[in-house]
Amino acid sequence: MVAMFLTVLGCSGSIGGPTSPASGYLVEVEGLAPVVVDMGPGVLGALQRHAVPEEATVLLSHLHADHCLDVPSLMVLRRYGPRSSTCARVPLVGPSGSAYRIGVASAEEPGTVDDLSDTFEVSTWDVTPEVELRQGDDDDGAVALTVRSARVNHPPESYGLRFTSADGRVLVYSGDTAYCESLVELSAGADVLLCEASWTHDEAHPPGIHMSGREAGLVASRAGVGRLVLTHIPPWTDREAVRAEAAAEFGGEILVAEPDLRVDI
């Protein structure tokens, strides 16, 4: 069996919190370059404790600031850091417009767009909904991880991601989303579901934005997942109340994400 691990780099919902960066997760498979899923503010610093950032593939679920604004800092490190002379381009996959949106954030002058192509090979989920990540530096390496995307229910173009290792282990990341059937289908039979739960359940919450702990538990139960990891809980939301809601719907193991939590998939 080939080891596959999830490490939480940041899990604070909507903003960086007093004890955690915003959203960011590290997926590691033996023999594969590190994969960073979302890069909200503070995530690059946390990543440096666990992996070589310059080597990482970057996958973005959507382009809200709390999920992507450390990518420009990673570009600085790749261009000017101590490994810059040997940095090959690495994949960056995100929603349509990712190169433009990140380029605007990184630009030195108003009204200009930084060109990411010197450091990233950019592709988008709308054009390439499934990507294969291979061992080694070329297309001849064995496929170590397949990532399949599915649109979820959040105001900007947003995706949930299903990671399948070569020996069939499955991790699903909800991204930011309200409860939706596409996430249930994407999560079917997953070993681990990393699922947002931004608030406790209240019918007065605006629709089409986020899930409650109850809804995260319902997704996990309906999808038949092995373990549920609750994440994207804002600093002002009661983490234990969210966990209790999820446990009322899902009878399996439930973890609440925190920085440096490492989960064996």
C-alpha cells in the first residue's frame, strides 16, 4: 500500500484566525511532489514546516481571497528565493480566470497583470475537470494521484475535489459550498471527507453560500464516507456546537480541523 496523508495547514473560515491561517491543505502521496489545496493568507508560512513550497503543485477550489491570496507570495519565493535558479514550472489548477485573478493580485502597478507562466503551468477545472499527477518530472511517470472536480454551490465558480490514489484511497474536499447533490455524489464512498461547516444550523442563514454542521454530517451520511473532518469554521463560530450537529447526522468518526492535524487516508 502507498501512503497518502492529509495535513491541515490552515482551516479558519472566511478570514485567518487567532490560532490558524485561512484555508490550505497539504496532500502527500509517496513518490509524488507535494500537493497544496488552496492557499489562503498564512498558508505559505505553515507549508514551510511540512514541505518544500517551491516543489508543490497548487490546486484552487475557488478564488475568494481566503483561499488563494498566498499564491502571489509563493511566486515571489519561486522567482527570487534560494532555489529560484533550479525551479521548474509546476502545475496550478483552478477556476476559469485563475491566471488573470492571481496576476492582478501579484501585479506591481495598478491596471497591470503579472504573467504567471514563468513559474506555473496554469490550467482550469472548467476545461480540464480531471487531472493526473505523475511521479517524476515528465509524462512517462506512473500516475500517483487522480483529481476529479465537480461544481458546488458557492457564489463564485467553485469546485469540490476528489483525490484518488493509485491504490484506490479516496479523499474528498468540499471547498466552500452550500449543501448540494453534486457534493454528495462526489463524496460517495470516500475514505475521508474534508468538509466545510461554517456555522450552526439556522434557516435564517442566506442560501447558496455555506453549510452548517448538520448539513456536513448529512453529506457524510448520505455519501457513506469513512471519516469526516470538519473545516472552514470561522473564529466566531462555536466549533463544538458544529461538531455536535454533525454527530447527530453522521455516526462515523468526526474530527475538527486544526493546524498541523495529519490524517492517514
